[in-house]
Amino acid sequence: MLQVKVIREEKQRILNGLRKRGWTGKQLNVIDRIIEVDDDRRKTQKELDDTLAESNRMAKSIGQLMGQGKKDEAEAMKAQVTTLKTQSKALEEQLGAIVAQLDELLYSVPNCPHRSVPKGKTADDNRVAKDWKQPFPSLHEGALPHWDLAKKYNLFDFELGVKLTGSGFPVYRGKGARLQRALIQFFLDEAVKAGYEEILPPHLVNEDTARGTGQLPDKEAQMYKCDLDNLYLIPTAEVPVTNILRDEIVPVKELPLRMTAYTPCFRREAGAWGAHVRGLNRVHQFDKVEIVQIEHPDNSYKSLQGMVRHVEKLMKKLELPYRILLLCGGDMGFAAAKTFDFEVWSAAQERWLEVSSVSNFETFQSNRMKLRFRDENGKIELAHTLNGSALALARIVAAILENNQTPEGIHIPKVLHKYTGFKTI
């Protein structure tokens, strides 16, 4: 969440940033309301501090009065101390209610976009940062979309997934399963070579963890929840991996911290169904390798570009047509300050499919998590957090199958041969 200090000191920048996200009128009034509630918090905190200080002063004086034999004065002061303690308790309760109100307001405000983020409301307003200049794959007559290729070659089974779980949970089989596993290992190997520490995190997280990265209270409807234990299935490895550093103070010399993880990802994707999301285009469970960085604020945008180059290298090695989009304010995620999306060309569907988002969250997540670093002078500051998909498998698999199909079968990208153990399907 945004820092109250930043909202107070840079109010106009925050308002301008929220306008980039399409916020107007009453929505923007929340910024003034945050400042008003914070004024109440400061006033109440001062009253509480003054009351506690006076109570402590009197408590010390009671002992002195008793030692001087002034019992009546001491008893009168005891009564005053009792009254002050009652007032302190009431002020503490009042302060707690104000802080809870302030947090609720802060949680409702998305991150402020970076100055380089274009203004816009929908995906139509995104800017192409890098376009595909080469010819797209030319498919033979009778080429099939990936959901039909899956049936033809017995690669994955949606009907069986419905039987076992429900719609949106494919069952991978045979070479389809091996291709899936090959991609996971390839992406992890590439991340480790790039200096990321491999993490194998839990696939269930608690509320504090989900809140730390911004999934709560913004995305409850998209998450699967285990009510009995009050735990959430992770929508991405970003959630548990970034929270590893929650409530930690990292020495500045250890920055940047780079971590990578493979996990299955679970998303309800409520209301997102239709003809344009057939097959693997949108599913409730998919595999993904994530990269996460904890970085010094001065270096985070340089690191963002490095993460973009890492994902781009993966796309090139897989020999897939891709383009990079700079998302506009209205199409960015709630917690992001700047996001680049990668899209892969699906030859059989003749459309672009999103396969990666690479984002800088600046201090939005670290402020929630109290993820800080100590600089050379001993000063403690909030770190910047970044993450990216490197890569999400479902749509990558779809593109590999569709773009590399021939009348004789499907060619596997050369870089994956040592992982799959086969060159064609």
C-alpha cells in the first residue's frame, strides 16, 4: 500500500498517477479522506502520549509523597492516576479504531503508476514497446488449434479434468506431460544461471502472506480458499516467495536478492469464460516459473529492464514470435507501478496470447510487508520488490504446439530436446 507520508508530501503526484488509472471524482476524494483520518490519528496519538506521560510522572511522585509522610496527597494522586489510566485505555481503543479505518482506506488505493506509464483505461491503450518484425509461422492447410492437436496426439484431456475436478483443470498425458515438465526444468535452469536462488515454497498461504503482496483485499474473488484452515491456494509463486522477507531488515550489501520458483498456480478466473478462452488459453490451474527480486530503490528500474531481457531471451530460445507491451495505467495490476507484458503469437488462432507480466511494485508491497533494508549509514528504508513470469506454461504450450505443427507431426524447439528426450510429437 502507499505510505501515508508519501501521500501527504506528494499528494499531487499521487492524484495524477491515479488519474492515469482512470480514477475520477469521488474515487480521488479518498486521498483527502486519508489525510483527514491521519490527522485524527496524529491528534489522538499525541493525547495518548501526553496522558501516559502525565500518568507516569504522577506514579513516580506518589512514592516520593509517601516517603515524605504526605499520605493524603499521595492517595489523591493515586485517584488521579486511576482516572488517567481509564482515559488512556479509552484513547488506545479510539486510536486502534482510527488506525483500522486508515488501513482500510489505504488498502483501497492502488499503486501510483511510474511517470513513464501511459495514461489509459483498457488494454487498447497499452503501448507496444517492441513489436515482432519477422514473418509469422506459415501453417499447412488443415492446421489445428492446440485443443484439437491435444486430442489428435493424446497430449492433455479436458474432459478427464472435468471428471476429476471440474472445467479448467486439464490432465496432461504422455508427451504432453513430458513437454510440460521439460519447460519447467528449462525455465528453472535458465533462472538459476541468471543468478536466481531456487525456492520450493508452500502452495497454500495465510491471510498475512496474501495481504503482503496485494492479493488481499483486492483479489479475494479470484482466489481459492480453504475455509476450514483459513488458507488460500496461491495464484502465483510471487506470493509466498516475496513474503519470505516479510518483517525483515536486509543489509544493503545483500541487495539485490534474486529468487525463482516453480509452482502450480490456482485462479478462479470468475466471469472470464467464452469462445476466446478455449483450451489452454485460460484455465483454473496452470504451471509457472516465477522470478522475484528485492532491490534498492535506486536500482529497481534497471533491474526491471534486466528481468524483461531475461524473459525475452527465453522467448528467443523457444523460437516463438513475441511482442512486448508497456501497460497503461488502467490495465496494470492493483499493486504495480510499471508493467511489461509479453505476448506470444498463436498461429492457429491468429491472435496474441499473454504469457508473462514483469512488474516493479516499488514500495507498495514492501510497505505492507515491512520489508526493509539498512543502508551504509544505518538508516532503514523500504526496499523495492519486482517479479515476473518466466514463464507461464499453459499458453506457451499452446503456442509451441500450434506454431510448430506439420502434416507429419509437431516439432519441439531445439532447446528443449535434452529435456523432453524427443524431437517431435
